[in-house]
Amino acid sequence: MKLERAFDILFHQLETLPRPDCLSAKTGGQWQSLSSTEVMEAVNAVSLGLLQQGLVDMGRSIGIAGSPRCLMQGCFQAGLPWEGR
């Protein structure tokens, strides 16, 4: 796989060396992690939601910036599980 975009790194990691702690954040004094698979599921859920709301067009590139804790909180609110929850 040719790594051309920052997002390609997640696909590469998922295919070659999936990790249980792809994304981690300290919440309430304890570390909580999302696995590579869980991060990919969260990214896909966000992108599908943006498409369904008509906020982006298919094939358009966008960037979303936030802390790991912010993403994990968003996953919790969307009902997506993560390790250590």
C-alpha cells in the first residue's frame, strides 16, 4: 500500500499490525484506548453521518481536528464501544 495521505496510515496499520491501543486518552485519571478496528469504525461512522446529513459530497476531502478524548467521547455518545470503558 502506498501511503499518500495521513488517513492511509490507519488503513495500513489495520492491515499490517492492528493495535489494541491505536488511540488513547486519559479520562478520570485512567487511560482508555480504542483499537485500530474501533478507530476505523468511528471514522467510518463520522464520514457516513456527514454524507447522510448532506454536509459533504462523496469523494470530497475534509479534515476534522480534535483530541483523542473528544473522539472517544463522541464514540461513547454514538454508542460505539472502546476497550476499558
